[in-house]
Amino acid sequence: MSTSLPSVTVFSELQSEPSSSSSAPYAKLIENAVDVEEIDVNLYKSRQLWTPTGARGVFGGQVVAQALRAATKTVNPEFSIHFLIGCSIYSSIRFVRAVQRGRAIFIASFSFSIKAEGITLQHQRLLIVIFVFDIKLQMPKVPEPEILPNDEERVKSFITHPDVDITPQYREYLKIKVQERSPMDYRNTFVPKPEEYSNKAIKSTTQVSKIEILCLRFPFFICLSRSPRHNLFFTQTLWFKTNGALSDDATLHQCVVAYASDNSLIGTAVRANGLGRYQIGMMASLDHSMWFHAPFRADEWLLYEMESPRTNDGRGIAFGRIYRRDGTLVVSVAQEGILRLSLKEQKRRAAGTSSETKMKAKL
């Protein structure tokens, strides 16, 4: 009896990504982003690839979504995805198949590493439960998405406010970022008004330290420090949905959520260390797992709750929970990623003058 298992291959060629000024409907943009073209039996080709501004490679969520799309094309429509696991391929990856009586009964992937060189990120979330009778996982209580600005509006208010002090390089990066035409609508649930995160507001506050105010005001963009008094830094929540309505194809909605699930997840581990993107030299997903629990639509608001309990030795781990608006947990996510400090940040830390220390002195 053959030991072979169904194997599905997705390949890509160098492709030009759609212009941000494209007039294509938003729904078509996300459909093209996750769809694949059948070339032969169990052989598919991606239609397009997207490399985020400033990134080293293509968006990992798109790779996961296209792999899921290809896999769903090989099974009967009566079957629905309930679990996926994927990992980036490096020389230290090993795939093992256990065979019994000519049949594969177990498959697994293993990743090996050596101790990271240089200064690495370190954090561990401390959770203390004094006395608990009953624990029930519930959707966090957050502002409704309709009253929150989307990412484009957030960035615009940030870079245009006269009292917000950022480097010219980072300002240019954000200007490019805001011009990207995203098929997804992401809305972070913690968004203060521009005047609240201005330098004037920071200098006038006496409630908490100025560093803490910077972090609270800018969780995504310029978070510089972590306060042990605030759980906020270990977690983040955002609403998301497609920009435009999708068809009733359930597998398409699953692929779109797989695409969106990579957004900001491993970045939660960076946030837990009180760092901004400009202090990170490399950030990339190593593996990505998802469990699908209940039906949902990706063109209706979903709440993504993310947390990072640990970073160590150049890697970080983050977990996510995706809820329907009625509070139903529909998807669980886990991801590990590479997190390496920039050489400039390592040198500052080695010299005992981390960016946090310098910012405290400046303020």
C-alpha cells in the first residue's frame, strides 16, 4: 500500500502588484490576493503577491491564505477547514512522517535553532489569579468599530499633527504607507485624539510617567517603553473586515481571515517589549496555526484580540482570538516569529543608553 499523502503545491512568479491607485473594486482586490490558479492536478499558481512597505519579503498572511485556498480546491465542498498549520522553510526545518503497515499515521514538522548572538529581546508576562470560581472566555469590551478611525485615518492624523515629533525617515515611511490601497479595513480599538498624544500633552501630564504616556498614545507607531502597571502592552485588539462585500463562498471568507490573521500578530511581541518598528532589525513569521470553530463572514466586523506572553533568544510567540460581533469565538490563532533588534538599537543597549533612557532624558 502506498505511503503517499495528497500533496498540493502553490508556486509564484515575479508579478507586479496592483497599483494603489487601481480602480478595481475592493472586494476584487482581496479575492485576487487570496486566490490561486489551477495549473495541473494539485498544482496551483498565485495570482499576485504583495510586499508591504519596508518589508523584506511578501506578506505572510497572503501566503497562508493562498495555501488554504489551494487546499480547499482539492476537497469536496461538504468539507470545511477546521485546522491549519504552516511554517517558513529554513535549513533547520525537518518534516517527519510516521508509517505503520504501509500507511502514514502521523506527520510533523520540527524547527531547530541555535542560541542567538548579540543582544536579544526578553519579556515574560506575569499573570496572577488570586481566587477564581469560574473562568469563561469572553469577547473583550471595546469601542464599536463605527466610531473608530481606520489605519489610514490614524496615520494621517499622526503625521500631520504639528506637535508630534518623529524622524523625517519615519515620517516618509508613514506617508508611503498611507498611500497603499488596502482591501482590508483595520481599526485599532485604542485610538486617542491627536492632541492627546502631542508633545504638549505629554509634557503637561502628571498622572503617569511621560514615557508611559508615549506608549499609551502610540501603541503601533512610537511605543518606546513598557510599564509593568499596564496590561495594555501585552495585548492589543482591533476590528477588521473587507472593504466591500464578498460572495457567499465560505472558503473565500476563511481564506480572507487567514490573510488578515497575520496582521499585527507577531508585532504584539514587539509591543510587549515597549519597542517601535524602527528599533527592530528583523521581524518575520516562523510558523502560523489556526483553528476554525464557527461560521463567520469576513465582510462583517470581526474583533481580533492578540497577546504575547513571551519573547526570548531572538524569537517571540503570540496568540490571537477572533470573535464575531455577537461574541462568538470563531477562530483561534498562534504564531511564532523572529524578532531581532536593529544593530543601532543593540549598540545603544550595549553602551547602556537604550532609546528608552535617551527619551527619558530628553523629556
